[in-house]
Amino acid sequence: MGAMESNTWLNEAASTFSAACAAKLMGPGEREAAIRAPVDALLAAVGEHLGLSVVAFDEVPDGERGVRSDFAVQVNGAICGYVEVKAPGRPIEPSSFTGHDAEQWQRLADMPNLLYTNGIDWRLYRNGGLVGPPARLEGGDLGDAGASLAPGAGFEQLLNDFLRWRPLPITSVGALVRAVAPLTRLLRDAVLAELERERRMVGACGSGVTPLFLALCDDWRYLLFPDASDTEFADGYAQTVAFALLLARAQGVDFNSNSLREIANRLDGGDSLMSTALDFLTEGNAPELQPTTNLVLRVVGAIDWPRVQAGRGDTYLHLYEHFLDVYDSRLRQATGTYYTPFEVVEPMVRLAEDALRTRLGVERGYQDESVEVLDPAMGTGTYLL
């Protein structure tokens, strides 16, 4: 659909957007920051026409790490994606990125629905891949076109695809890992950024009260890993949350009818570490992490566990090995995380217990109080399980 064929409402929305950008760019301040509010208003206008309630939440920029997108976009109460705004005239093609932009792209590429724009050029990415052709606003430069910019070919479709995104049902282990591992990296980075924010806050106010995630990090070190760095804590915590949610889906918990706190409560008891990790992310505890948490919930909630399992009872046991291959293959090698098939494990465990009973006179086998089981190269823990 060319610029002249666009709907009247879209022409008006584009004209309002270009006029607002031109007015903002005439004043002082950063050019990128100047067009953020008009981008926000344009998305809301498009959403209104489509019958969608669109709210763009500003992400607090992390100047040291440069990993936050500009907006997390909520559609009808659920986070649907993220928007990264570049200054007018700046390239938005990832192959051209260098320095800060290239480092930022490495993290943003994990997002399942990401809109890149410099006000004139617009691109939609999903998990690092371009969706459809790029779109443009045509009619001149953003700073001097006034209200004359009009939507070019594909512009309406691009915004429609972005705002109407929903996770596809996940029906295989491969698809599950490809969807969840990148989001776990996003959560890891968000937790690390939150730790840095809390440390700056403590340094500025000198309060004697330890903020939430710093306190959790201290507990993690005290109880589990004394030498863990902030990065290692964020990594372990994000993985714990991801697998707590996966376990909930494996147990048939419906994410649409249960809040995050209710999901955590459903895991309470035998999985107290997992339930506690989830509970820290409930609304009010960690508002800075809510957009990322919301997106993880939507994607994991789309998992069709019976089809992923495909009749195999050990799918959850060997899932972690496949997960680490995508999440961080170096971490898999460092932790020795490899999966021995259940068909091998089951007879080995049975034969070992048979030897206890028939060769060593331990009639109760593994249940005998004199028997201790050690697995120094535990990996995914299949033997112990």
C-alpha cells in the first residue's frame, strides 16, 4: 500500500506525528529524546484505531551498560513488545551498528517482538530476524517536513503486526528452548541492572535498610554460593525463575487464570526455592522487572506441555541440557551439564539396587538408612531423580 493509498486516519496520525517531531526537534536537547513522546503518541493512536488499549512504559536508561530499550509496550493489559528509538538520521540496520549500538543490539536481539525506528525508518524484528519489509514515512526529513510526512508502503502492516503480536503455541523441546533461553538472558540482565540500581541508591542515601534484590543476593551467597558475584547471582536467579515457570507448565498450571503469586504458591512445598524466586517478582516487589517478567510469563504460558512431552515422561529431566546449549554453551561445559538418557539411567539404578540386596545383604535397598547416594558429576540430576 503506497503513501497515497493509505487510510485517511493513518495519514492524519502520521501528519500529527511529523508535526510533533518537527516542533520538538526545533528546541534544545537530544534529538533521540525529542521524538520519543511523538512515537508513544503514534502507537497509541494506531492502537485506538485497531480497538487496542496501548500504553508505552518508559524504561529507565542504563548509561553504563546501554541495554535498556526505550519503551515496553502494553496492549490490552499485557506486554506485547519493545521499542528502540534512535535519533533522526541514525541507521537502524543492525549490520551497520558499531560500538554502543552494536552491544545494545546483541541484547535486544533476544526480544520476541522489537520495533526499531529513527522516526523515518521503521523495522520489526523477532528474535533477531527481520519481519516483513522495512517501512518508511515519506515526504522529507523529520526536522523540517512539518506535518507533511505520510506513511509509505507497508507502514500500517508493520505497526499492526507489532501491536497484535501474540506468542505462538510452543509444541516441541526445540521451540521451547529457542523461545525461553533468550528471555532468560533478558531477565538475567534486568536483575543485574536492578542490583546496580539498588547499589547506587544505597550509596546515595546511605540507608541502613538493604534493598530487596541486594538482600536476596546476600542470602543466596550465605545459603548457596559464598563466592558468587552479582553477575553469577543474576544468572542463577534468572535460570531458577525460568525453570520454576517451566515446572509450573509441566504440572499443568494455567498462566491465564493464575497470577504470578498464585503460580508461586502452586509450587510451594517441595519446590520452595523456585516458589520464593517467583514470589520476589510479584507486582510491588520489583516494578523495574515487571515488563520483562510479563513477557516471560506470556511466552512460557503459551507452552503446550503435553505436545512438548510427546508421551515421554523424562522430558523435563533432559530439558536443561538443551536449554544450556542455547542459553550459554560455555556454562554447560563449565558445569558438566550433560544428559544420560532415561533408558540408560533406569536399568543402571535398578541393577545397583539389586546388587545392594543380593550381593551386600541390604534388603531394603536405597531405603536402608545405611545407604547414601552421591553423584559428584550430577549434571541434570537424572540419576538422583
